[in-house]
Amino acid sequence: MNDYPGKDRRKLWFRGIVLAILIIEMFLYTWCRVQYLQFGYDIRSLEKRIDHLVSLKNELQIEQARLRSPERIIQIARKQLHLEMPSPYQIIEMP
């Protein structure tokens, strides 16, 4: 029946090794797929954060322009600091 007694044992080891390789390959594929999906989620989260920060930057630039407005500065100088525009005789021109 068998050519020699170790033949069945070798077949069993060979099948076991092939099965182990297939199982390891499935685990590696699953791990790679999970990592791929996680990176996708991370990228999308960072894109949302970038969009939010760009929007915030634009809002802050508008606010900065409003705060630097000459009309606003004149208004603060008059109301809070009680300053007035100098009269012509108070102005001294430097050469």
C-alpha cells in the first residue's frame, strides 16, 4: 500500500505547512486592509481639519483688516483716549 512508512507523515506535514502559510497570508491581508482603511480615515480627518483651519485663517484675516481700519483707530483715539486731530498751528513740518 504505502511505498514506505514515512510517506503519510510527510504528506500531513506538507499539508499542515501549506495550511499555516494560507492562514498567515489571510491574517496579513486582513491587517493590511485594516491599515489601509485606517489611513483613509486619518487622511479624511486631516482634510477636514485643514478645511477648518483655512476657514479660521480667512475669518482672522477679515477680523485683522477690520481692526486695522483707520476709521476704527480714529474712533478709539477720540472716545477712549480723548485725542483730537491737531490744529494747523500745532503741526510742525520737519525738513
